[in-house]
Amino acid sequence: MQPVPDNIYLPQIAILDRVVEEIAEVKTFYWHFEDPEAQAAFKRFLPGQFAQVSIFGVGEFPASLPPSPTEADLFFTVRKVGSVTAALHALNPGDRFGVRGPYGNGFPMRDYSGRNLLFVAGGIGLIPLRSCLNYALDNRDRYGMIQLFYGARGLKDLMYLGALREWEMARGFECHLTVDRADDQWTGNVGVVSSLFKKPGVTVPVANTTAFVCGPPIMFRFVIRDLIEMGFKDQDIVSTLERYMKCGVGKCGHCCIGLAYVCADGPVFTYGQIKHLGEVI
Amino acid sequence: MRARVMDKAHWLALIDRLRADFDEVIAPFAGRGRDTYFDRVTDANRARVPLHVPNPYYPPKRYVLPPIERLLQIHLNSTPRIQAAVDAPRRAIVGIRSCDTAGIDHLDRFYLGRDFRDGYYAAHRQNLFLVNVVCTDPEVDIDDDCFCMCADTGPAAREHFDLQVMDLGDELLVVAGSVTGEALFADPIFRKGTPAHLARRRDILAHVRTRFKVSTSWYWSTVKAITLGEVADSTWERIGNRCLECGGCSYMCPTCTCFTVTERRLGPDDFERVRIWDACALGGFTRMAGGFNPRRAAHDRRNRRFFRKLAHYFIQRELSVACVGCGRCVEVCHGDIGMPQVVEIVRRTTAESAHAARA
């Protein structure tokens, strides 16, 4: 047996600090690396990149990095959906797990300088967009108007609400919320997320705007249709894709769609690219 | 490239020399009928290492990419202990055919190239010494399904070997393709060749090239059709409907690279994380946790493999076609949609529809 230098499959040990319940089945896990050097290296990630999370003895899964690199904390927001995410949900503060990354292309934030940013998210689709949104807010003067249109099934399914309200107050961005089904406590908009675009008092600039869309496939299709109708060009609509992944580094082949390995060539693609990848969404 | 000549009678001496130099020597052996297989050369079988042999059904891919390979050994504790090591003996394959040599070169470009270098693959590859034997016996070496002429990988590999052996009759012509290969020429079994040897080599190759049998695979019009999106959905469906989704083509392919990763229990607190060959024809290949499968339509999935191998973007990206003309997929496929058949179906249907459009 011999050692494997620069092992791309070797996770670093991470320690869970605290867990915050977001919505049903979705929790945020704050963590740090055991090795401070690994922590420092990892902190150079870009908005939109992702990491491979290992629960030892169970498996590994790809997870978006919701924090902006301008934030102090590292955390994942993960829905309990399969065996490994369930094992992550069962961890307690102080428990150790594995992380490797960051991987993927991330959002080309420099390209958006001087542009308006329009975020359109559905349900847990806000998780992969959060990094980009908060990065833009932390560099507020580089960008024009920043808007978030966010929809979920009900009030109980809206995520990061506390942070969103706080940012809306303090940092100069518009946040519009909607739910598919209202309950007694809901006084806001009811309907699909793109219905917000036409609400009185809402102006969505089209010229010089980049739109970020992330959500379930059906929401994605309708929002894209509406954005195109409004005059958005394919290359000004950006999304981040998720796929079954085993390696995160362009080797295992599971996430390869059309001409792209989502892990290495993505996960951030423009709609113009997505259209030509074939077999997406 | 340097070349030397040796007596055919010294073939066994060459094998023994390799056995002395390496931890293990692998060679193709004849089983029953035309069945052949790669196996370790031992004291008992060393005299049976053939010069001419039908290419084994299973490719030598497993010597650089084992079907199951441990990536990590995990000991669970309050602080988990993670160990990574690779078992990569110094190994020679003697008798690897030209198509399989090209296959390993393709794997090199995939696993060692681009942004991430696979350390496990690199360790196996670094310790691997390839003695390529040129297919010069049309009756024994060349199968009905061989089409290396179309893939431009044979019958004599031009590169990517350490030594190349060619049967000239009573003598063997040995070409060195690497510095380590050339170092072996110090052995007294080798002597300098003459221009007559090289002329004989040319004559033999010219003859062998005329002795290929039934399979052909004229890739390039198919590459063009796939790259430009000219293949009709009905054609993909026709191909897909013949697929039994067994995954055999991927497992037999010397260039297929996909793997899955899973955790296996070794003891109460011990686990290993292994990677296992995987195949894109299988239904669960793209299924995500929670059950959503973005590649649901069966023909999507079934034709994924051909798209990945024949789209020009990938050929350019790896600087080689992920098909080396070994013919194994033709042999393994129950639906008769090996690479040559698919190339032919796409070529015909796109030509026919272009013809119909002109009429």
C-alpha cells in the first residue's frame, strides 16, 4: 500500500457547532474545520460553489454553500431527503463529519458589476442563491437595484425569513414574498412567484439586469417563460443546477448532462447554455 | 524510437526478465475455444504466455481502474480516523493489444488531465509497464468484431507503450516507446536490426491491414451528425429501444470511466468507502435522493453513452475518441447495438433524411 498524494477524494474533518431549524425537514448546520489551515483554504470559495459532505459510515452528498465568502460563519442548509442527509440531521453539536471542496465554477460576480440583480427563488431554491445575494449586499455599491422574488408553498415553507427582513431594512434591497396557499397568518401575495412581477408597485428593470432563477423544475420553466416574455435575453438569465454526484471533481460521470459535467463546468449556467446542454430540468 | 531484434525462442526469456523486474506480470491466456482472459503469469503458466491470441473478453482496464477500489478506510470514534492508501504493485502487462493500449491512453487523458488529477489512478498507471504485441496473425489475433483500423488505433500502436513486439517469423522486432522500455535493450537477448527487418515490418503490416473481417465503424459522419444535433429523436428511440439496459457495454469498454461510490461496513466501527464501476445505461445512474430522476425518458439514458463518446466537444476535450475499435461492445450487446451498429444506424438515417429533403 502506498499513500495517495493530493487526494481529491479525501475529506477534511469538520466539527458541527450548532444547528438551526429552518422549516420542516430543513436545517442549517454551522460548522468549522478541525484544521485551521483547511478552514483558511476553504474560505476562499466563490458564491455559487458547493462542497461534498461526508457522514462517515453512511456516505457523501453535494451541498450548496449558502454563506457568502464575506461572512464569518460556514454553514450548510440541507433538506432531509435521503439516507446521508438524514444522517446529517441526526448529528449533534460537537460531532465530526467530513467536507471537501469547494467545487464548481461559482457565479462570475465580477461580470455583474454595475448591473441590476434580480433573484427569483422557489422553496429551498433560495439556498444556492443566498451566497450570491449576500455577497452582492456586502458589496452593495458595485451593483444597481437588487430584488428578491421568493415563493414557497406556504408561510411555513419560506426560508431565511429573519435574515431577509433584516437585510431588507438595512441594506437597500427589495424583497417580495408569495405563497401558493395562504393560511390565517398570511397577509401577503398569494400565487406563483412570477405573479409578483406584475404586482402594483413592483417594477422589474429588464435592461442591464441579470436574473438568477432557482427552484423546482416546474417553477423554473414558468419563470423562464415569463422572463423571456418580459424581454430578458438567454445569457442574462442564470441558474444553478443540481444533479446526483459522487465525486464533485468531474470523474464519476453521474452529473454529466449533454456537454457539461455539472460539478466541474457548472453548477452555474446561463439559460443560453442550459438550452444547448440538452436533457436539462 | 529505438528498435531491436530478438529470436522468437527468447520470448520466454523476455517474460522471465519482466517477472524479475516487476512485482507481477499479467498476460492474456487462452481458455476454452476462443475464450481468453488476462491473468497473472506464474511459474506454472509462464511457458503458456502466447504471442498470438484473440483479445480477452474483459479489457485490461481493471489494472488501472479496479472494478471495486477502496478510496478510504474509516474508523469511527469521537474523532473519526480516515486513512487513504492505494495498492499499486509494480506491474507489467505483456501482450496487451494496440486497441487496449489506446484505451489506457484515453483513460490517462481523462483521469490525469483537466483540473483534478486522480491519485489512485495515477499510482496504478505510474507503476504499469506495457508490452504491446502487434496483431499480425489474421486468423488468431483478429476477430470478426475488430475495427481498430477505423478507430486508427491498430493493428500496430504508434505510441503509449513501453515496448512493442512484432512477430517477423523467426524473429521478433521490438520497439521501445519509453525510456524504461529502452533500458531493457541492454539485455543480451536483443541485437541490432537491419533495414531488412523494417522492410519486413512494413510488408507484414500492409498485408494485415487487408485481412480485417466484417466490422467497420466510419465514425466521422456520425460525429458530425451528433455534434450538429442532426440525429432525429426517432433514430435515438430506435437505438434506445434495442437496449436491454444491462450496462454490459460500459463494463466491457476499455475507455468507459464512470463509477459510483458507496460505504461498506468492515466491522462494528469500521467502514470502507469504495468506488465501483458504474454504467450510464442503468436506471438509477442519475436518480437523486428523494427519487427525482432528470433523465427519465429511456432513450435519453440509453443513448447517453454514444453521445458522450461521439460528440466532437468531448473528442476535442480528451484529444481522443472514447472508442478504440476493440469490438467488445459488439460481442457483449444482446440488442446488437455496439458502437459500429450505432454509427451505421445514425449514418444511414441522417443520410436518408438529407436525401429525402433534397428530393
